[in-house]
Amino acid sequence: MKRDEIRIVKIDVKKLKKSNVNIIDLTNPAVLEKKVQYHKRLRDYAKCYQEVLIEGNISSECLKLVYPAAVVNLSLLTKHISELTI
């Protein structure tokens, strides 16, 4: 993958091996405050995009490629992200 390529995947969390990953649900206000204490901008992004972080290894069987094309125009990427229902 080239540096300017972005690929978007959908992760099937039901297939994740729970022992191999740590799921950090930043949609939970208490978790968000604890994990991102001193970074207001990051908290705002996490709220806006309903972010969930995954620490650990994600096997390929849990991934589905949603947007495979190279994207260099960020406004185009933002448009496609807003159209996705994950």
C-alpha cells in the first residue's frame, strides 16, 4: 500500500478473539474521559466519529474491505465516510 492510499475496513467484532484484543469504547463518556483526559480536540473527534479503539491483533477473517480505492482527496474520503453505515 502506498503512503497516500487509504483503505477502510469493517471489523466484525463478534469474530474477534477476545483474549487477543482489548476493545476501548470511546463512545462511553467515562472511558473517553479516562483515556483522552487532556486532549479536547481528540475527545471532540472521538465523539463526532463514535470511535472505538482495538488494541491487539485482528485476524483477516474479521475484516471486510469497504473502500479499497486509493484516496488522496480528504473531502472525498469524508463524503464516503459520512455515507457509510457501520
